[in-house]
Amino acid sequence: MRLQASGVTLAYEARTVSRDLDVAIPDGSFTVVVGPNACGKSTLLRGLARMIRPAAGTVSLDDRPISSYGAKEVARRLALLPQSPVAPDGISVADLVARGRYPHQSLLRQWSPADEEAVSRAMAATGVAELAERSVGELSGGQRQRVWIAMVLAQDTPLLLLDEPTTFLDIAYQLEVLDLLADLHAAGDRTLVAVLHDLNQACRYATHLIAMRDGAVVAQGPPAEIVSSTLLAEVFGLVGEVVPDPQTGTPMIVPADREARRTGRAGLRAGVSAATGSGSSSG
Amino acid sequence: MSAPVTTRVGEWSVRVRPRPVVVVLVLLVAAAALGSVALTLGEYPLPLSGVLDALLGSGSRAQRFVVLELRAPRVVLALVVGAVLGVSGAMFQSLARNSLASPDLLGFTTGAASGALVAIVLFGAGALGTAGGAVVGVVVTAAVALALLGGDTGGYRLVLVGIGLNAILYSLNNYLILRSDLATASAAQTWLVGSLNGRDWTTVAVVAIGLVVLLVPALLISRRLDLLGMGDEAASSIGVPVVPTRIVALVVGVVLVGTATAAVGPIAFVALAAPQLARRLTGSTGPGLLAAGVLGGVLLLAGDVLGQRLAAPAQFPAGTMTASIGGLYLVWLLAREWRAGR
């Protein structure tokens, strides 16, 4: 596997988020990391992309410790779209996308034909080519996110990491971005890793799912194999049932009724496995 | 106008935006024109043609002496010190991702002044000692700021720590003046207003060499500083070494402002205004070091010319002029940012 973490401890100064974590990203997968808020999903992504240095253990990229690479070397193999990047005032779409070529450039090689091709390919793939001269600031949320994805695409890396790429977008834009990622994944041998909030969306789009809680990986594998009401209880502390998605057949989470969840929770505490169906109706 | 132009030779390629280049060229012409006018100013009446004669080596000995030995050092010093401050300000503003982050608001200029005052008040230093004190002052200030920031020089932390340091150093400066006798206090006060008066070619040469030497690392990291504007993570993701870039920018910015302050005393607002105006003129997102530098020179020279002409024969020091013009600019800027809701 090209990207993996072994025995990694991730911490911010005094606060340890994850201890002794082992994660391997299958090559060519669309891996999605899920888990409750503050479970260490984004921290894991940052650790994998060398945004934070592990306090222990190693992250390896193409069989070498990621720490042994130069800054631009890493950026030619792995791109990370952070949660809230800042578009500089007045920058045009074309200029922002062109920034993704930075790791391929140098003082005497500022704009090669390869740069030009990669940028137009990235803008075409994300459907932002007609926006090229527009200022990023005046775009809609969905358009802006596509522009940022175009920037990391222009980077032309075999590994692409995205930290909550759908947050702050309404449902239609969320699906638009996820469809785009699925298309990118289907188009080539790129490996995608995304942190997502919505478990149903994760199940629809992921080929490999990593479920985390309290900084630890609870389960990983194809969604159809690992997502169950037990996992739901273990990871989110949520009582509900898992049914086939009527549209795609992938696992779909249906949280239990309010009353049932209350009693279900009590059941959980007593150690009873929770699987509750439709209960009494309530508002 | 803003579309970049690419030139390729074999494997090599260079990409340049025409607009910043045009802006820099226009500003250089403006600097030359303003400089020529400034050379005509003074007690010895001399028309522009006389100035040009002296510059070209003809003209009387008296003309050459007045122009080349008395006035030219002052004009060139204004341009060079202004350029140093403009580049320094551009460094700090990119570093902090904040257009209000300039060395004079963040305590670095004040720290240089503290060092100079310690030299004047406690050691009775002359011009050279005062300059040395200013350099020590700015280095100590930067060290304290770095220690307080714990190495993290990004964003608001630098601004907040800097403003705090500025307040402390300002009161220290007041205390140093208060506890000294009248003659020393007067000498200190004279230094504190920042003046270009009576400086010779040696001072000009020292500042100019400092500028040229520091421009090299500054220009080398200017693209990275531009990319840092997207946030640490986005910049790091495309291969910008965030922490080393920040440290180089901070060191270069601090040494530049220390050099300028050591040479002419504290000059306010050039470092704040020049980079911002330069960015507006060039329409670029980056630090725009060259435009900021040339514009800084023009601003300081303009301030000095105004100071000499506004109430002639009475003269205002350049520092006073830039402070009052810059104060108005700051008020306008804050009002504008407030309305923009940022």
C-alpha cells in the first residue's frame, strides 16, 4: 500500500488524539473516514498528509517514511484539500487552480506546457473551465468547492485527501461534489481519501470505509461488509437499523424512533446488542 | 492586463504578469521625477536645469557641492529607507495575513527606538552608538516576540503579541526620556521624530547595501509567502515549507526595519501603507516586494519634500509628515474595512 500509518500517535501539544493507530489506505480505493465529532478523523488525515508530525510511529508513503521527503516531493505524490482554505482577495479561478502546479515548478521552470495541460484538464474535469476568469470570491459555495478540488487535481497526485469536502454545502451541492469525486475515482487509478459527516453518503460513495471513535479505528472494510446496527451503536452510540438503500442497494442508516432510542440506550448500557425497528409513532 | 505572459526557452520558462512590471516602472519614473524636484529645494536657490548640470558634472563647484554633497544624500536616503520600510511591511503583512500588521504597529520600530534611547540616555551614545542601540533593540524585541509566540508566527497571534509589546516598549521609551536631564531628553526626542536631515553618503551606502543583501532572500521566498495566504494547511499541501518560510520572512522583515530605524530614527506608516497601496496598484495577491519597495521610497521622499515645502522656511521632519499623512490613511482604511464587514 502506498499510504499507511503504523503505530502512530497523533497529538496537539499536550492533547493526545490518537494512540498507536494502524491505518492502511488500499491503493485505488475511494476511502471514506467516518465517526462522531472530535473522534480524530481530520487529525488522522492531517497525520497522513504530514500536516502534523506523529509523536510516535511512522506514516509511510511509497514504502518510505513520509518525513524523509522534501516538501515539494510529498506534494507531487499526495494532495490534501483542507477544511477551510482561504481564497486570497480578488484571485481568479484560473490563478487559484494554477497554484496547484507549485510543487512541479521551480525558479527557472515557472510555467511548463505540462502545467498548462494539467490546469486545463483539472478545470475541465471539475466543470469550472467557463468560470476561469471569474473571481473566486463571487462564486457560489458549490462552485467554489469545485474550484478548490480543481486546484488539488492540478497537482496531479496519485493520492488525494479531502477533509470534509461537503461541509457548509446544501444537499444538492454535497451530492454534486461527491459525484465529482466518484467520477474522478472511476476515471483512473487515483486513490481518494475523504472525511465525511454523513454516514449514508459515505456508504453510497466509499469503496472502503474507516469508522473511528475516540481516536481509534473501530472497523474498516467495504461499507456493505462492516456497516451494521452494532457498528452504529459502537461508533456513534446510536440505536437504529441498517437497511438497503432503495436507490443504490448500499447500507442505509435509519435511526430508531425517539422513544425506542431512549430505551435502546438503556439496553446498550446493560450490554444488550441494540437493533430496534419501527416503534410507536411520536412527533 | 493581468493575464500572465509566459516566455519559454527550451526546458526553462518564466511567467510574468505585465501589470506589476508596468506599475514598478511607472513608480521608478515617479521616484526619479520627485527626486529631481527635491534636489532643487533648500536655502541655496537652484532651478531644475542647475540640478541637472550638477548631476551631469558640469555647473559650478558650489552647485555641485550643494547638489551632490548636501541634497543628494538626503534624497537617496529617503528613497532607500522608504524602500526598506516598504519591503519590511510587505513581509510582515504577508506573514500575518493581515494588512494592519506593519513593523511600526507590532512593536519592532518601537523596540528599535527603545534600544536607541537606552544608548542615548544611559550611555550618552553618539550617532553610531545610537544606530547600534537601535539594531540591538529590534533584535531583542524580535527574540522576545518569538519566545512569546512559541515559534508560531502566523495570523492574529503575531498581531496581538506585537500590539502588546508595542504598548510596553512605548511606555518604556517615555520612562527613559522622563528620567533623563533636559539636554539628553532633547537629543532623544530629536532622534525619536525620525529625520533625514544631515545624513551623509556613508549612511546611505550602509542602508543601500542592507537593502540589496536582504532583497535576495526576500525575493526568493516571496512566491511562498503569496501561497501562505491560502492558510497553512493549503499552502503546506502544495509543497510550501510553512515554518521555514515564516522564520525567514520574520528575520528579513526585522533586520530591514532595524536597519532603517538605525539610520534615520522611527518613521511611521510607510511600512503600513506602501505594501497595501502597492497591492492595489498591481492587482496581485502576493507580497509584491518590488512595487512595495519603490512605492515606499516614493512615499517617504514625498513626505520629506512636503515637510520642507509645506510651511517653509519652517521644516517638518519626514517622520512627522509620514505619521500625520499615514494616520489619516489608517483612519480611512479602518473605516473602509469596517464597512466591508471584515
